[in-house]
Amino acid sequence: MTKPRRNVQFQHRSNGHHGRRQSISEASEGVSEPGSPGPKLMNGNSEKEPPTQSEYDKKKQTFITRTIWTFVMIAGFFISMFAGHIYVMGIVTAIQIVSFKEVIAIANVPSRAKNIPFTQSLNWYFLGTTMYFLYGESVIYYFKHIVLVDRVLIIFATHHRFISFMLYVMGFVVFVGSLKKGHYRFQFTQFAWTHMALYLINVQAHFIMNNIFEGMIWFFLPASLVITNDIFAYICGITFGRTPLIKLSPKKTVEGFVGAWILTIVFGFAMTNVLMRYKYFICPVNDLGSSILTGLHCDPNPVFLPHTYTIHPPLLLHSAPFTFSVAPMQFHILVFASFASLIAPFGGFFASGLKRTFKVKDFGESIPGHGGITDRMDCQFIMGLFAFMYYQSFIAVYKASVGSVIEMAVQGLSPDEQVEVVRGLAKYLVGQGTVGAEVGECLTGIARRR
């Protein structure tokens, strides 16, 4: 009978555990996973594990990154604002494109989108069509005197809405033609989600763009009110906040909400008093090449001019009337600041609910330390829309402009009637002494040759 061999080790035995089979957990510990500490050495000493970053260090690093990028954004914003209106419009355009991308991405299912043609392409097509329509409306409205006298641009200007509609219809037809059995729910969900994003982001951003055309103050003031209100709410909340405000944002408190409202009103009064002194902020855009150095020139809106008000005390007090002078804009800013403090934050609450629905922390990582662009702009969109509606309803002064007169002449008069208008204007200007007789004869001669 053969003697058993000694000192033979099998693969399932280890030097430190003779005669005992290794457990599954022990075996798994001996295999290093990616990113995990390596296996134990044969002499029983383990490799030194790299020191893990503490929670404090993580928060510190996040705070530093967030602070740096905050100053970068503030600096970039002021540089673009002083450089000219066209640069601010470029920033607004970039913001709405990135925001649209972020909102679309959180509802997208890449594994399903790959099996369906045109899913991503249609999203961007509808974005391009919407921006073409909205930007075209703004350009035609504010620059009639340019687009309606150009031989090429007038074709696009007079048929702009029909062209935009046909572009949308083409996308709609492609979408219906791409419907695939077994994916109907996903495709229609994507279609509805895309249109919701277009409305909540691009349509509201369109009114922000119009605010810039009406005057830089109508863009800068609402935006600064929202930003400062957010800062004041944070400061008041950590200082004396106790009562939770809304479940969607557990860190928001009633005390911070009310305290920020009061401080935002104070900030609004101070900032308005400064901005009203500069025509670069209060004048509508008539030259896209203007900057803080060249400035703008216009007759200020009456809302920026001081008015004298008299308060008559009750007769029982037997005191003299009290008179004071203030610009009406100082009263309007009370409404702007109240909306920025009491209503605009609900845009942020809406975004918080949306993120909770899809179980994401941020809309994206476009801004290091801050998350996505949408996370910073969730309150700005609704504030910009309110600023435009309020301005058009209570502040704007409607009067005839060169562009509106040209539009009426081009679209409402026949060529012969247009020539008659030129002839009549030439005679009037000569009679008033505005132009010389030679210029008048030249204009009349052109009209006769027609």
C-alpha cells in the first residue's frame, strides 16, 4: 500500500489555513477589484491602503471649486454686458441651447433611442425651428427699418411665419413616419417632453431676448434681483431659519424666504437708483455695435424721470402737505422685487420636483461645483417672462417709429401710393426747411420717373 505524500498543498488550501477550505468571502477578498486594495502578501502583511478623502476635505474642495466658478461667471457676465448687447444675446442663446440639452437628456433612454431613427435628430430639429421662428420675430419687430427695405430680407420678413410653420410641419411628418411598433409610448413621451422643454426654456428665453432689445436695465435688473434674493435667502436661512417652507426643498425656511424678500426690495431700490443714471442701460437698442464706451442716445422713458408727489395729511392734523420727488420706476421696482422673492423661487421648486422625479441630483455638469446651466437658470426664465409682460403692460410707451411707418407703407400701400408718400414727404420737408430744395427736387424727380 502506497504511503501518502506529505507537505502537498492543494489549490483550495492556503499556508495559514491547513486542512480548512477557504470560504467564498475569503476567496473574494484575495482577488483585487478595480480601484480596491490589492491582495494580501504571502508574509501576512497587507499593502498600505491609500488614504481616503474625508468628508470635510470633499466639502472644502467643492466649496473652493464652486467659489472660483462663481467669480468666473460673474466676471464673464459683466464683461459681456459692458462689451455690448450682442454679446449678452450670445450668452442667452448659449444658455438656452445648453439648458434644452440638459432637460432633454434626463428623460432620454439611450438604449431605446439607438433602436429608433431620428430620435435625437428630431429634438435638435425642433429646437432649431423654434429658435428660427422666435429670433425672426424679434429681428423683424425691432429692426423693421432694415429688413423691410432690403430686397432679399423682405421676402423672409413678409413670409416668416409661414416659413416657420412649414419647417415645423416637416418635422412633424418625419416624426409620424418614424413611429415604430413596440416603441409608441417612448416616442410620444419624447415628443411631448421635447415640446415641454421648448416652451419652458426657449419660449421664455425669447422674452428675455426682447428685454435686452428694450433696454439693458430690463435684462440686468430682473436677473440681479433673482440672484441676490437667492443669496439673501441662504444668509437669512442659516442665520435664523427654523420653519421649513416646502417639502421639495427641505433646506428652505420661512424666515429665510421673508427675510430675503425684504432685503431684495432694499437692493432693488438702490440698484435702480444707480442704473437710471446711465442711458446705456435705459435706452432701447438701436445699434447692435454699441458698448459701454460708445453708449446709447434716446429720450428717456418717463418712468425714469423724477416726478413730484404731494401727500395731503388728514384735516385733523392741521399740518402742511408733504411734497417729495421720486422716479416712478422706484415704485415699479417694488413689484419686480416682490415677484423675484415670492414667485420666481417656485421655478426652482419646480426644477427640484423634476429632478426628484428622475432621481438625479443635478441637470448636468456644465458648471463645475454648480451642476448644470439649468440648475442656475431655473428661476431666471420665469422672471424674464414676467419682466417682459409687466414692461409691455405698464411701462412701455407706444408711439410711431420709422420701422412701423415703413412696415405700414410696404404692406398696406400699392407701389403708386408709396411713390405718392415719398413725393408728399419731400414737399413737406422742403417747406419745413428740414432739407434743401435740391434734395426735395431730387426726391420728387425720382418719384416722377417711377
